Amino acid sequence: MTERIWDRFLTDHDKQIFQLAGYGKRGGFGKRPALFIIDVQYNFCGDAPGESHEEGVGKYRTHCGPVGWNAVPHIERLMHLAREIDIPIFYTQSERRPDMIDSGVQVSKSHRGHEKTSQEGTHATQTVAPLAPRPQDILIGKRKPSAFFGTLFMSHLNYLDVDTLIMTGCTSSGCLRATTVDAYSFNFKVVIPEETAFDRFEASHAISLFDLNCKYADVIPTDEVAAYLEGLPARSS
């Protein structure tokens, strides 16, 4: 059996119960997917590949280290395939007012003083250049971990008749996880291409993907997702 990213974090007891209880069954793909690119911004990836995590976090508190830029080519591959068959592409636009009032309790829990690297309209909150959205794409402005919370995301998905969400981006333990659980709760099929997801903490990333794969999504290789997209006809308007 192929080793998974989370295997080294699991106890023998965990692995036994996983098998006995039948967790991790494939949910499969639907027929009308959308690609979702979550928070792949400069304040999560850093300004350029090659920065160390220690160097990057000094500038952007949310910096996830080299794993962010490592994920970008895999997301870009799926983005190009999605454009070829004209399926919807969603992006989160995760940014805050200068006074940070729209962060609510997050200011006291996970912000470093008066956070300047998440302010709206700044370079920090832009999607990294290789994945830059086009005019036909849909930007979801969010202020909380789930992209469903307080946004028009569900309305767009209903209108476009989407049945499958391909979730990419970060963080595996935060916004990607929260959005995935909500998508599952709304009865969407959810797929996470493993190489396209990332997090600043290795253990959080691995265990979050394990838990999501157990119950809420199919965490599978990007190659499998690419093959699925390549087999779909172009979307009719």
C-alpha cells in the first residue's frame, strides 16, 4: 500500500481503527465541478520562491514556508485544465479593513498587534502571479475560515449547478478545512488534490488531510484530478 503523508503521525491503534471502521472510502467525482483556489496569496506564500520559512514569517505572519510555492505549479496545472473546458474557477479574496474591525475576535486570538499584511488593496493580499484570476473568475471575499460564512459562495454554486468542489490552497488545518467541511455539509462532493494543499505546520497539514480524507473529502494525487478534468467535455453555457 502506498504510504500517505499522514502515516508517520498515526499510532498503530489509529491505523487499526481506521481499517476496522472503514474510514476513508472514496466519495468520487460528480459531473459538474468547480475549482477553488483558497488564500494562495503573497502573505501566505511569500514574495518569491526560495525564501526560508524563518525569513518569510518575519515579513508575513501567515507565511507558510516553501510549501506554498511548491504547491503553486500543481494548482496552476489544474487551473489551465479548468480554463480549457470552461469550468468555474473561484478564488478567495482574504483581506481586512485597515482598522481590522472585520476580523472580530481573530484580532485577539491570532493576529500580531495591528496586522498590516492582511489589509485590503495591498500586494500582500493579492493572489500570486502564476495563478492570477481573470475577469470571468469569481472572487469570494471572506473574513472567516469558511468561504461559505457570510458570503455569496453558495448562491454562485447553485446558479452554476456545481456538484463537485476541487479544493486547493491553504491552510489545510484552517480555511481549506473549514470550507471543505461546510461543502460536505451542503452535500457537495469534495476532492482535495494532495500536492495543491499546504499549511505552515507539518503535523497540522498531515493530520488535517488525514481527517478530511477519513470523513469529508477524497484526498488524492493531483494526477488523478487532472485525468478527471481531461476526460470532461467543455461546459456548455
